[in-house]
Amino acid sequence: MQLAFVGLGAMGSAIAHNLLASGHALHVFNRHAAKAEPLRAAGATVATSPAEAARAADVVFTMVADDAALKAVTFGEQGIAAGLRPDAVHVCMSTIGVAAARELARQHASAGQHYVSAPVFGRPDAAAARKLHVMAAGADADLQKILPLLREVGQSANAVGPDPWQANLVKLIGNMLLVSMVETLGEACAMAEKTGVSPAKVVELLTGTLFTAPPYQAYGAAIAAKRFQPAGFALPLAQKDIRLMLAAGEEAGVALPIASLVRDRFLAARAAGADANHDLAALALVALSEAGLKDR
Amino acid sequence: MQLAFVGLGAMGSAIAHNLLASGHALHVFNRHAAKAEPLRAAGATVATSPAEAARAADVVFTMVADDAALKAVTFGEQGIAAGLRPDAVHVCMSTIGVAAARELARQHASAGQHYVSAPVFGRPDAAAARKLHVMAAGADADLQKILPLLREVGQSANAVGPDPWQANLVKLIGNMLLVSMVETLGEACAMAEKTGVSPAKVVELLTGTLFTAPPYQAYGAAIAAKRFQPAGFALPLAQKDIRLMLAAGEEAGVALPIASLVRDRFLAARAAGADANHDLAALALVALSEAGLKDR
Amino acid sequence: MQLAFVGLGAMGSAIAHNLLASGHALHVFNRHAAKAEPLRAAGATVATSPAEAARAADVVFTMVADDAALKAVTFGEQGIAAGLRPDAVHVCMSTIGVAAARELARQHASAGQHYVSAPVFGRPDAAAARKLHVMAAGADADLQKILPLLREVGQSANAVGPDPWQANLVKLIGNMLLVSMVETLGEACAMAEKTGVSPAKVVELLTGTLFTAPPYQAYGAAIAAKRFQPAGFALPLAQKDIRLMLAAGEEAGVALPIASLVRDRFLAARAAGADANHDLAALALVALSEAGLKDR
Amino acid sequence: MQLAFVGLGAMGSAIAHNLLASGHALHVFNRHAAKAEPLRAAGATVATSPAEAARAADVVFTMVADDAALKAVTFGEQGIAAGLRPDAVHVCMSTIGVAAARELARQHASAGQHYVSAPVFGRPDAAAARKLHVMAAGADADLQKILPLLREVGQSANAVGPDPWQANLVKLIGNMLLVSMVETLGEACAMAEKTGVSPAKVVELLTGTLFTAPPYQAYGAAIAAKRFQPAGFALPLAQKDIRLMLAAGEEAGVALPIASLVRDRFLAARAAGADANHDLAALALVALSEAGLKDR
């Protein structure tokens, strides 16, 4: 199959390499052209615009930073929409807002084009190892076409429902669960440390028995060790997702006190110096600081 | 070994039966004597007071409802302390507060007696199936003596540290993680339902991939199905544990915003009718109600 | 002086009538023309577009519902900017966001036009009685020109600073103080009622002694009496202001836990049925409901 | 009238001096005897125990630090209850918990003694200036007897109701309103400072117009100036009152999200170094710190 991939950051590159390695013909585009070179070396064709990449493809994947970037590569001049073939599908893997996904689907539909939202769970290392979990939503025929492709790049790819935004909602809900867990682990470790119990021991005891989900173990260990860099899931990206979740809640009329609480913790973490080089685990800086504990 | 067991509610009875089935001689006591009869039928000796049960035993287990009940059976007239042999160990399996555990240890120590805190994770059905996770803390020699016994009644029994209250802290932290998870799942399901996405589907997708810890699956499924009864982990008991955690945080000088948030959600759930017949999952009633959703 | 007034809702009409009664020539415009008729009857000239109203005026006031409406009447086709004379000043009295105010000032400046933000505190009845408090920010020369006019329609008009958005920030901060007070009064009245003490008595005792600011008295009495209609300050408008405050905090990197908390309470109040016919006092519905109290 | 006064800290001494100056015979007692000397010099009789002070009096006032101190001076050995005459009234002016007040009333009643709760609003300087606001609750006959006395030491003294704890509830509610205001002012000033607007100017504009209650002005000015010492209303005492309010809410089954939020802010302020030498205004340290602002 002819594929296109637009947006070659850490996540996008990893997925694109895997698609190429699986034997697909791949046309790639990235705003900063240099990032496309390793893929060219591996056999991909480098396009000069999203439209050009799209023209050649049965399926066009996008993995860009945010709503604004997605709109630019899709509906900007020489964007994907300008090149997308009537039978092709645009698959957006970025974590975007529910309203943005709805708008994207609407615009593609009004142009007679196919659109699927397929956000992923997993850090770049998981992407490289084909360990992503993908949530896909869109028209059934489109899902039948792309789910096999998504299963090549992830350990699971599931159909969420017929409306693309539904996959984005599930992704945002998942990240709300994740951030809630991280905040709670931060408070737990602050409590342990201040009372003189080893946070690492507490985390080990709890994640070794009851709280066995991988993110408990990964974030618990990182927070207990105060290992806030390098960024696996960069803190500002997680902050963005909570912002999108709150916006979705606002639109739907659903109060989300947990998301509101962590929204403020993110702001405090940022003000304390946590930036794009810091992992989501650095959210714990706030709990530690409020307990009067040094962060190192 | 000669064992005693004081407090034969759902949890205590299940553990006591397992100890008996493992071949230990068992002396039991319960305030309401009727609850001791099934154990008598199974071969246990029924004592007329905690002191009498203790007098016969190398290890005395207690599993009672709260701090007040524990004080009564331990230091009340004809309490455990009045019968405990100098070489015996009192093992408290109840979820009690950090301050109460410290006070209990202090009083036993001043009487030259041995005390270990060994709270457990798991519902009565897990206790019956020897699937509990036990956290034990106390003097090393005491732990060496009782950990093998605890492993007979649980799937794991871990040493936390030399001070009994440390095990209670780990238990409270664990329950804070649990309640935080349940609250977040409640908000997630409210969001899904109000936007027209199946909460059961969202829970299945998330707990089948990333959030695989058993409590995510159990509470997620219950909340999605609005199955709030019968009580596995009764809501008022979970509420009590958050109260104890907040008290521990207050004593230690650690702010616990997540615990504070759920504290209020428990009060709102209680005011909405959730009582001892409701499971912790019923905490989600508040998120559903705030979203304007009917609870059934 | 020749004045123009665009936006003739309850607030705008009241202010416009007062300007007219003070002897100024007044050109008015409202999207729904019928609302301009009482002013025409009182002597105002009704324009067919914001541009036409602006062309005639030394000062153009706007009082519209939100950021979107303001952009439309200002920079839309036949908007104010298309008619504003180089020496005239656009005075925006609406409660708009900090970013929107900054953008509005930027656009007017790039067109060589004068812009002042002058949001007001007070309900329509206060506007009618010339009891508003006005906060104005902008270039000093512009403020010198308009402050006397603003003092004609309010009991106070103060200069905040040289940048228009500063007045909007002060307005948003004021409304955050107000909403925080209302939420706290709601919790206070829930507590009083549930313990069997008269909320009206508690409010009377506290606002008669220590908490003597007029909003304490007005909102306290309304909440104690569960008098949530008619809308003085309509609940959805107050909700909008908290949303704008949170956006300003997000942009500035300032955590605002109080604003976050009430954000969720607004959503819950809306889901419980509070709409544009309800006063901000109806925020107390949430505290009452969470305490298990009927709202009537 | 013969009066007794037990508890001669800053508040108690100021009130006692005023009672003496009003011409009453006064018997005083303080645990640390030195604090009684200025009153002896002014004409008071210094007793050697609360019981001795009580024996001489028609009305016995107490103003001590907390629930524990109150129990000690009242029901301890040689406590007030041991000396209180059958027709005399014990008037407790301390801010104590609702449950403690109920228990105190119960014990006095069971001894056939009269008890009134009469907590006060105001700092020591207000006490000295007879500017306190007093809330009194108890049997009507007792209130008739003591309200005139209370009016001698305050600018207002109001009857709350027939049950003493009701006055304590009103006091706690009042302090919840106060602390909520202070927290919100802290966030407001953080927002102003970080965006480059003068917090002092913002406070002046808002408290000069709409938020005119004296505490807005006093705390607003202190926070804007980052003047956190000396302690007028010491931060740990305000923290204690929020703790008592939360306990009352817990007992009554009323969620109090505002109180829960500030509970955590107090803990964070304490961990950041705010102690008994700091004023309640120092709560703003947390909002400033979370915004990345230096506190000086």
C-alpha cells in the first residue's frame, strides 16, 4: 500500500520507520526538512509539501504537535486536503481536542474526504518498539482499512466508534487517568518522605502487589527517585491534554474536579521551572514543595 | 503454633478460617458471640474475653472496625494486653490511623509486650481465597515470626519497616491511590456518558490496554455499569481511611489535595444516600449527579 | 459631546439612557433593532450599523455580550473600526478577556485609532441608578477625555493604568472575589441549614458585623432565602468571567485554585438546571445539593 | 457584679482590663501567673485556681487557646466546675469546636450549671478598643444576664440561639468566610504581580469600591505589601479554626470544598515557614510561590 506520513517528531519518526520496515511505500513530509533525512536514507520518498505526500497515498498519517499545527498541515496552502485522493483516508494520530477533531471531520466530509482519528498511548520508545496502544474512530469502512496498518505499529489497535472525536475523547480520558495517578503518587511520595519512610519502598510495595499497571510502576519509581528528566512524556504536553480535557468537559457540561486540580498543579510545576525537558513525573515537584521537601 | 483471633467480622472470619484450615490451634473471640460459632464448629476454641484468647496464644491477631474498637479489645478490661504473654506478639490487621498505631505500639512496649501492625489489601472474598496482600511493620524478630503466618493467609506479605505505624501509612497511601482512581473513573464515566460514548466501552478500552491493574478493571466495570451494591469495600470504610490519611497528613505537615477533594466527594455521596450497603464505586454517584446524569 | 452607544441589552440601555439624560447627543445601534426604540423615543438617533453610529461620535461605547460579539461589532463589516474618527475613542465596557482586550487594542492601534477598556461593576439596576463602579485603562489622554463621562454614569470611575487589558484584569479579579464569596456563602448556608441553625440568621449576624460589603449582604440574603431568580447577575455570565479569569491565569502561568473550584461548581449548577434566568446566587444549589438539602 | 476571668493571653487580658475599667469586681486566673500581674496592678484579685476565681463570681469568662486547655481549666482538678455557683454562668469566649461546645454544655448541665458560648470576632487590638463582635448562644435567661456585659467589651453582642454550640458554629462559619477571602486575595495579588499590575493598586481599586468590608481592606493591603508579620490573627490559629469547621462539616455530613482547599494551603504555608509569628495574611505565600513569585 502507498502510505504518507506528515509530522516527523520523535513519535512520528518512530512510527514512520516501522511502517517502512513493514514493507510499505512511504512518502514523508516534515516542516523542518532535516528530520526527514533518516527516513529518506531508509527508503522513504521525501515530499515537498503535505499535498504532494498525500497525492501519492492510500492512507495519510499525521502526527503533529497540536491543533494549530494540524490545521496548517491539513487545510493550509499545499495542505493534505489539497492532495488527498477521494478514496484515501487521513488518519490523525495526534492528541487533539474533541472540538478540533469534530471540526476536522466536518471539513474533510464537506470535501468528500475520509477522516479517522487514531490517537496513541505510549512514549517514543514504545512507538519504536511497536508497543503503542491505538484508539481509532471513524466510518466503519475506513476503520477496516486502517486497523491492520495500526496493528503493525502498535501492540493493540481498537475501534472506538463511528465518530472520529470519540477516539480523541478516549485518549483524553486516558491521560486524565494517568495524570491523576501521577499527582496522587506525588502526594504519596511526599507523605512517605516527610514521615521518614522510603518512597521507593512504598512504591515498590504498592506497585508490586495491587497497583500493577505499568504506568504506576514507571511513574512511581521515577517520582520516588526524583528522576524528572529526561522527558518521556513531556510535562507541557500532558498539561496540554488536561487543558483539552477541561475544554471538552466545559463543552459537554461535565464538572471534572480532578482535572481542575491537576490543571493548577501543572501551572505551579511550570512556574517552578518544569519545562519541555521535564517528564510528567515532575508534576510531583509541587507536592514535594508544598510539603517543604527539597526536590533533590 | 497456638494462635488467637479477635474480631470475627467478614474479613476476620475469613482469615481465621484459613489459619484453622492450615492446621493451627486457634482461640477466637468476638464481641457478638454468635459470629464465633462457625469457627467453633470448624474446631476453634471460643474464649470468653480477649484476655482469655490471648493467654493461650503465641500470636494474637486482631481485625476490628476502627481505632475505638481496637483500644477496647486491647486495653479495655479483660483486653488482650491483660493476657498477652511476654514472648507473644499482638498483630493488628485492622486499617487504623498512624497516630493510633503509634500509641498502641507505645503502650504495648511500655508493658514489655510485642506489637506488629499488619494491615491488608483485599476484600472479604480475597481474604477467603488467601489472596490478600499484607504489609507488616514492627521489630525484626517479630516480623520473622509472623511473616510466614501472614503468607499462609495472603498471596503476599511484605515487611515495611521497624516501626508498626509504617505499615499503616503504606495501607492508607494505598487506599488514597485507590480512591483517587475511583473518583477519576467516576469523572471519566460521567464524561463518556454525557457525550454519548459508552462508559463500558471506554473502560474496556483503557483497562484492557494501559490501565491493567485489577482495581482499574473492577471499579471501572462497576462504575460503567452503575453497579454500586453490594458493598465489596464498603463506602463508609473507604471514607474512614481517607479521614485517617488526612489526619496523618495534618500531623506530618503534608498537604494532600487529592485526599481533600475526595473527602468532600464522600460526604456528598453519603448525603446522596450511599451508606454501608454501598461499595466504594458509589463515589461515582457524585460525578454523575454533577453532570446532570441519573444514577441508573 | 457627540456619543455613540453600541449594544443595548439591559446594561447598555440603562447606561445609554443616562448619557442621554445628561444632555449628550447619542447615536445608538443594536443588532436587534427593536431594543433601540425606547432610546429613539427618548431622543437618540438610531444608526443602521456600528460604523454609522461611530462616524458621528467623539466617543463610542460598546456593551455587548462577549468577545465574539465585540469582534463582530468592532471589526466586522460596517463595524465601529470602519467609522471611528481618528480623534475619537472606542470605550469597551463589556467584561471581556485579557487576551481579547490586548488584541482589540493592538488592532485599533494599528489603524491609528484610540481604544480604552472600561468594564463596570454593578447589575442593571445599579446601572440605571448611576451606581456603577467603572475601571478604565488606556492612554492617559484618552482617559482624561472619558473619565468625566464615565463618572456621569457611575458612582466611581477610576484609572487603572496605561494598557487597556489592565482594566479587564481588575474586573475579572473582582468577579473572582465575588464568585468566591458566593460559593463560600453557599457552603456556609448549607452548613447552617443542615445543623438546624437559620441560614438567614447566620447571614444577618455576619453581614451585620464583620462582612459588611454590599455583595455579602445581597448574596447572603438571597442564598439564605433560596431566592435564585430573577437573574441580577446572570449565572452564565459569571461563569463566563471565571472562564476568562482561568484563561488569563493560564496565559500568565498563575495557578488559581479558587477559580478552578468554582469553575466546576458552575458546571454542576448548570447541569442542575441553573440557566440565564438564574442569578449567580444559584451557585449555592450545588452546596445545598451536596449536603443532601432540597433547594426549596 | 462579681466577675471572674480565666485565660489572660493577648485577647483575654484586653477584655479583662475593659471589664475592670467598667467598674466590675474581677477575679482572674492564668496558668502562667506572671500574666495576671498587670491586672492585679489595675485592681483585680488574682486567684490561685480557676475554682477559686469561679467561687467568687456571678459570671466566669474563659478565653483559652483550644479545646484541650478549656477542658483542663473547666473540668480539671480545681477547675471552674468545682467552684461555679449554681446561679452563676460560665461564658466561654474561645473559638472551640462545635462538638467540644456541645460536650461542655452537656457536662455543665449535668452538674446543674449554666453555660454560654460567646466567641468573638476581632484581633487583640480590637479587643482593647472594645470593638469586638460577640456571638452568644445559650439559655435565654443566661443570655439576658450576660449580653449587657458582652456589650461593654464589644461593639456588638448578638444572641444566636438557645444551644451554646450554635454560637461556635457561627464563629467558625465567619472564619471560613474570612479565610476564603484571604486565599482569594492571595491568588488575586499573585495574578496582578505576575502580569505586571500593581497588587496594591488592584486592592485599592476593589476595596475602595465594591469590596468594602474591613477585612478585605486589611488583608488586601497586607497581602499586596507582603506584610506577613507581626501576627494579628496568627496563621496557626486560623488553621485550627478551619480544622474545626471541617470537623463540624464531617459530623453534619456537609461537604465544604472551600474549607478543604484552604486546609491544604495552610499546610503548605506552614511547610514554607509560616508559624505563630505570621499573620493569616501569610496564607498568600502559597499562591505567590505557586506563581513562581518571590515572597519579598
